Amino acid sequence: LTSSPSKQAERLNDVAHLAGRQLWAWPYEVADRRRHMTDPQREAYDMAMAPFQARRDTPLWKGRVLHLKGRFAEEHGAMYYYLEARPSTRAVALGKRQIAETANPEEAARMRMILDARLRGKSDATYWIGLVEVAEGRPEVAANYFQMWSLVKPWTQGARYNLGRVAETLGRPKEAAAIYRTSPASPNTHGNLLRAKWLDSAKEEIKLPGTEEGERAGG
């Protein structure tokens, strides 16, 4: 299959309300950046993509697929597998002790790699459980997961943003605005600051737009 961007641009000239037509270069820029990654960048990228490259019979992979399908709380839904993907503190401590007691350096390195993967999976599962709780209408429970900072560290930006949204849902726009303003610098910063500015004029009882209360407050 092929396409001609130039011809597509010509056809778009007849579409009303479009001020300009040009090739979107971002996908090509991303592809170019991936080809020229440094070793630390490649390591970080591989770690971020690990949940989607894992074997399909792992709990984290199953949970993520069911999450994206909107199957949250059934008997073996996303929540079930996310919880399965979170090793207990005791299990993690046992794994570390076994690594320390292993005499073979190669075997210890293999065990450490497995434990690191399980810990990253626990981080992902913790954050995604928070998202499931939001989708299921339990914002207070979701906030508990988003605030597990040591666990959701790879998702800090998303966790902070979603804490702000939870505060809005609970009718606390001033708190939400403060969260947006104090979030670490990221590509989301500009949007966070704009949302905080919009919330500055909100009354504490105003709910998140789209809810019944928010629709009444907005007229």
C-alpha cells in the first residue's frame, strides 16, 4: 500500500476551515530519535516498553489487555491480574536475600534482573490500579494508589495529574490547582498550569465538568 501526501494535501485544499496543509513530521522525528538513542536512553525505553514485550501469560500483560478492553472488575478482569502482578514486600525481601546469598555471580545477576522486572511490574500495576479505581467511580481509593510515590515513581507525572483530577472530582478545585502547580516539570507542565489557572476562579463546591453537579453549576 502506498499514499501520496502531496495529493492528499491538494484534496484538503477544498476542505473548509483548514488554514494550512502540511506533512506531520513528528512520527518521522520520533523514528529518527529512536535510531540515535544513547545507551541510557535505550535502557530507559526498553524498561518502559517491557510490560508490552513480556510473555502473554504474565499477569501484568493480561491485566493491561483487559484494562484497555474496559474489563475491570469481573472475576478475572484487569484488577485481578494487576493484584497478581504486585509481589508482596515479604516476597521482595526474600528475593533480595536469596540474591545476596547466591555465590555464583552470573546466577545472582540473572536473579537480580528478574527481581527488577517484577518490581517494575509492581510499579506499573499500582499506577494502573489507580486508573481502574477512577474508572470504577472510587476516586478516594484511586488517590491511595497514586500517592504510593516509591511504587509509582516511573509514573510520577501521570500520578500527580490524576491526583489533581481526583481532587476536582471530590469538589476540591483549590487543592487540585495546587497539585497542578507543584507537579515536576514535564511536557504536561503548560497544560497543568492552564488548568490550575482555570480552577482559580472555581468555587469549592463545583464538581468536575461532565458530572451532574458540574453541569448544574455551569448552567
